[in-house]
Amino acid sequence: MVNQYLKLKLLEENGRVSIYSPVFEGETLSEYEKFLTTHKELYRDDIGVIMARIDNIKEDGESDGYLRCEGRRSDRVGALPPSFDSCKLRLYCICVRTNILILGGGGRKTTRTYNEDPQLSHHVNILQKIDREIMMREADRRIFIGDDNLMHGKLGFYI
């Protein structure tokens, strides 16, 4: 996935929390929508747990440990659900701020770590690239967070 164009699509905002998901050029569904479509039948209970965590974040923001840190210390990639005891699915995301979340893709976790699984590693790597691009754009104000808890600026870019 070299030099692929994407746009960050606003999925939901309630004045306190904004939720985005990347949509790649030529595709109609966001990464999060593809995740739901792919897994909703076989992993109904896991999807319910993940959606409940997202609902918690929409109410409280991400300040209470609703996400499990993934990726590297230098990025903001996390996973849902934070407690993996009974869930087989992982949804990877970026916590831009406590009130801004970018939902990516994910899948069934069958290995000890995400980077041992090519599919899960792929989803995390995409989010790490997106996060690096957002951080660079925040640094030079091409993307900024408004008082409305929305990301403003050029939300389409190549990774």
C-alpha cells in the first residue's frame, strides 16, 4: 500500500467527541465500516463489546483506559477492546486526543502479538502511517483541532 490516497471521514460527533475513519481512494466504505461488515455475523458478541467501548468513549472521551496501547511508544495507535480475555476480535485505532478517535480496521487475533499476524500487522501499520502524517500536519498547522473538537484542514493525503 505505497502512496495510496485516503480521506478521514467523520463518522460521528456529539460536541464532546469526534470519531473518524479512513476511506481509501476508490472505496466507498471506511476501514471501520469494512471491519463491521466483515465480522458482524460471525463475531456478534465481540462486535457488541467493541461498540460498547466506543459508546463509552463517545460519552467520556478516552481518558479512562478504554483502549489498549499498541504499536510503538512514538505513535498513538491503540486497540479495542482493552481487555482481551473473551474477545477474539481487535479493532485498531488512533487516539489523536482524548476527544478525537480514528477507527481503523482489525480482525481476529490468533497470535500472541499483532505483528505475528500479517493481517493485523497490516492494519496497525496503516494506522501508524496515518498517525505520522497527522502529527506532521498538526506540527505545521495543516491540520488543527478546533474548539468544536473536530479536526480541520486538509484531511485527505497520501500514505
